[in-house]
Amino acid sequence: MLLDIQLDARPDQAADRARELSGAGIAGLFTFEGPHDVFLPLAAAAGAVETDLMTNVAIALPRSPMHLANAAYDLQLMSGGRFRLGLGSQIKPHIEKRYGATWSRPAARMRETVLAVKAILGAWQDGTRLDFRGEFTQHTLMPPTFVPGPNPYGVPPVLLGALGPVMTRTAGEVADGLLVMPFHSHRHFRERTLPALAEGNPGPDFRIFPQAIVAMGRTADEQAAADLGVKGLLAFYGSTPAYLPVLEVEGWAEVQPQLNALSKQGDIMAMIGLITDEMLSTLAVRGTPEDCAAEIQRRFGDVAERVCAYFPGYAPPLDQINALATALAG
């Protein structure tokens, strides 16, 4: 199994950080739409390393499919064919209050966005007339001035991030792959995600990209720091009503409203205090690099060829990242 990890750097530092991480033996780098633009760090890294590159995820609803297609085309060009466009919907408060965009029927809109991006990229690649007419977006004008022509490296894959059954089924219907939401458990993935994906009837070339929250360390101090960082992320995810189904599957539904109330008070440490060690080991992957690799293989080895690993709130040394990549490859 191949290892992808987050390119955790500002755009002006992304090339150097990409070189460091690539030297640790990882197969790919992905960016998260956080404090910086999701595309620019990958543009900086494209000419610096030979690893695969991916947005994980670019928030689609505030963006035009044309913007997404242009960025995907150019990153595919700059990377020599090593780019994957990962899209996600986010949740209503962020779309309306952070992005200042509109929210409605997220699965239907994401379905249309994926199809529109593919239609635009396909028209450029094949030289066919662009004629996409959807409910939420239409793309019917493409004068020659704005056509970049066929991409010499082909059309990049378009992946869709999902947690709930409707969005997961949508990914199977229209996307090239599924980005499994990192906040999940083995049971949720097997009992909820895979059956919903099967309902979408994905084709033979469809790929699953699991995402694992990893608390990794070799010493007691390293493990404690990793556990604290991971518990913080789990508390943040658990406070979100949209992620309640994961807690429900494991019998922890009552924790979600408690986390939500504390989040509104800004009491981060109290939120972390609600995340038990059992929750930590169930919702995340924990231990030495070799332990983590074995657990990732147990959870996903029969359905995926690579995994995206998150190290929230702490930075494992490069030799441990290398050990994780080596153990996964073995």
C-alpha cells in the first residue's frame, strides 16, 4: 500500500517541504483547504518533486466548475500527469458564513459539479463542443481563445469526498474515486460506506482512497503528544452534527451534543476530555509506525492501493514517516 501525506506548508515554503517529505519515501502529497489556498502549494511542489499530487479536498460549492477545470488542467500539466482533483462539499455553516456562498442539496450539486468539470476537461481533450446544461450550472460557451487544447498527460481523475450514504452513492455514480472522510471507524466504513458506494455502481477503474487519522510515536512522550493532537481533531469532528452517524455506529451518539455545546463555548480542553482512549483507538490509528501500518492494512488493505495519513496537532519526524511508508509498502 502506498502512503500519501499532507503537504503542510505555506505556498512559499511548499517546494522545500515537498522535497523533505518526498525524501521520506512517501508516494504522494495532498493539500487540505485550510489557512491557505488548496492549489498554490501543489503548483509550487509540482516542479520540485516526482510524487503524486492531490487536493484533499478543494471545496467545490463556492467555485465554478470552470475554475476547477482550469486548475486541474494546469496542475496535471505542471506535474507531468501526476495530479488528482479531489472535491468536497463542506457543511452548510462554512459554505454560507465562511465562503459567503449558497447552500442547497449538496449531493445533487456535487454530482453536477463533478459532471461539469469532466465535461469541460473532456471538451478540451477531445476537441468536442462544450454543451453542459445542468440544474445549477451551465457551460455552453467555449470560444477557441479559451481552449487550452488536449493535455499531453491526459485528463486528471476527479475524486469526491463523502461520509453520508447519499454523497457516497453519488461518488460511485459520477466520480473516478472516493475520498473516504477521515472521521470514521472500521465498522462505519464496512457497514455504511462500502454498501452505499456499491449502490452507486462504480466502474472497474473506480478507486477508493481511505484517509486515516494517525497518532504515531515510538516513545511515551511522542505518543502522548500525538494522542493529544489526534483527540483534538476527533473532538472537533465529533462536535459537527453531520458526523453523528459515525458515533452512532459505535454507540457514542450521546457524546455529539456534548461536544457541540462545548465547541460553542470554546472549551477545547473539555472537548478533548470527552474523547476516551477507546474512541481514540477506534476512530484513529495509534502506535509505532509499524503498528499503524498493520492497522491501516487491516482496515483497508483489501479495498485500496494507497492511504492518506493525517498527523493532526503534531509533526512526526521524517524517519518515522519513512518507517510508516516502508511498512505499508511491505
